[in-house]
Amino acid sequence: MEVGAILEGRITKITKFGAFVSLPGGKSGLVHISEIANTYVNDVHDHVQEGQTVKIKIISIGDDGKINLSIKKAGEQSRQAQPGPQQFAQKQTGTNYAELSFEDKLKQFMLESDSKIAASKFYDNRRGSNRRRRD
């Protein structure tokens, strides 16, 4: 085990802050949430699953023996990888975001944003009306 090595490991546990990966030789390390993908990761479960085999890169080994890993620095995830947000959107809409112009990407973002805001307002209004009834 040395810093910079690229290995394959199996995800053994997922937490809010990252995923633990079992490595060859019986060791394990942590992929911090910031090292899961090149995009913002809100929930680790959106990108990896327990039992999944992933390609990882060792980015540091602490004095205490803790191994810090990175999926995004290792390159492409393994063949069992879950689709990221762009691939998921491409499957749903049939659109390849890499081929869209900036204006089209902005338009898509605005549509998704408006939808999320409307859902949030609906939830807030329902929540507020329940409070009024109890008083």
C-alpha cells in the first residue's frame, strides 16, 4: 500500500460523510464524500452502494494507519457504478448534457429549479396549515 496506487475495493459501509472500502490485504480505508465524484454529492447513496466494487486511488496514509481514498481521482468508476446526475437525467430525457449549449443547460436547470421550489412551497404551505389547526 502506497500513496498514489490505484486499486479495486469493495464498499463495505456507507455513512453521511463517505464510504468505507475494503482493500486487498484485509485493510480498509475511507472515501470522503468530497472524493466520491467530480460533482456535488448530497447523498453518498446516489453514487455508490454497499457491496459495489469501485476503482480507488490511495491519496494519503496517516501516521495512525488510516487510509484516505478517492474514487474521483482514480478515474472512471467500475462497471457496476450507479449513474450520476447527468447520466440519470440523460436516461430520463434522452438528452446528452455534454452536447447541449449553455443556454439549453440553463433552461433545463431553471425548469428543474422551478419544480423544486414549487414542491418546497407546497410542503411549507401544508405544514403551516396543520399548525394553525392545532391552535
